[in-house]
Amino acid sequence: MNAMLETFSSDDLGSTATRKARLQSVPVPGPHNALWYFPQLAGGYLRIMRNAALIQLARYTPFIAVKNMIYRWLGVNVAPHASVGLMVMFDIFFPEDITLGENCVIGYNTTILCHEVTRREWKRGPVVIGPDVTIGANCTILPGVVIGAGATVSAMSLVNRDVPPGAFVGGVPIRRLDR
């Protein structure tokens, strides 16, 4: 996680190109859109069904310690005091690509994605949320994003690029709000 958090070289938001460089791309193996091939691209039906059931359980569980235990079972790298709000939706295909830093707070109904599906390809990338990060309610975080230590993401934001440490961002797509 630290290597990704050290990728910031300025106070500006990361470019979408930086995020996209972290994504692995897999072409569609047949004639249909990429989502038709999710069982073979994401580890099979049983794995996906297990992930979906555990994530739904965690979404409704009000106990943070129980949520974090469930996320660890799924392979999420969860710091001891990370806090995930009610109804947060983690990627069901690749939850193991999510890292939650110490004392981060993820707000109600936020979605964290580690994959993108297009007509002709499937993309996968890690999401790293640093320590002391606050993410407001109803945000969407796209794959390949790194949110630096101490950053704040306002409610209802689309996080489509990296967020530098300590930055305050918001909007669709995000932009700096603290200048």
C-alpha cells in the first residue's frame, strides 16, 4: 500500500491516465459483451456467489468489527480500525483488490469497484484508501484509484482519479475543493 500512496508528486489530482495505467485489461474471449464471460474471468460461479452473499451480509451488519472480519474473509486488506458504513458495496468479483487504511471512514451506500466492463474488454485494478481518509455517503470509487492519507471525499462524488494526501475533493467527476 505504501508504494501506491507515494505515487503523488504534486498537489494536483492524479490524471485518469495514472489510474488507467494500474488496470489490467483482458480482451473478451468470445463474440458477446464482456459481462457474459464473468464466471471464467472472475473465478467461477461459486466464488462469485460466496462473495456476493458475504458482501450483502456485511452491508447490513451494524457492527464494525463483524464487517471487518467478513471483509478479511473476502481477502480485503482491512486495517484494524477502518470503519465501513451501512450499505457500502464492495466489488463482488475482486474484493481482494481493495485496501482500507487505518482509521479510514467509508460513508453510507458508497460503491468501491475493482473492475470495469466494456463491450470488448474487462479491466481490473486495485483500490487503495489510505489512513485517516474520510469518504462521504453515496460515492463511487473506480478501479485503479489511490486515495492518499488524510484526504476527504465529499458525498455523492465520482472518484475517477487519484486523490493526493490531505486533499478535499468532490463532485462528478471529482475536483479539488480546498484551494
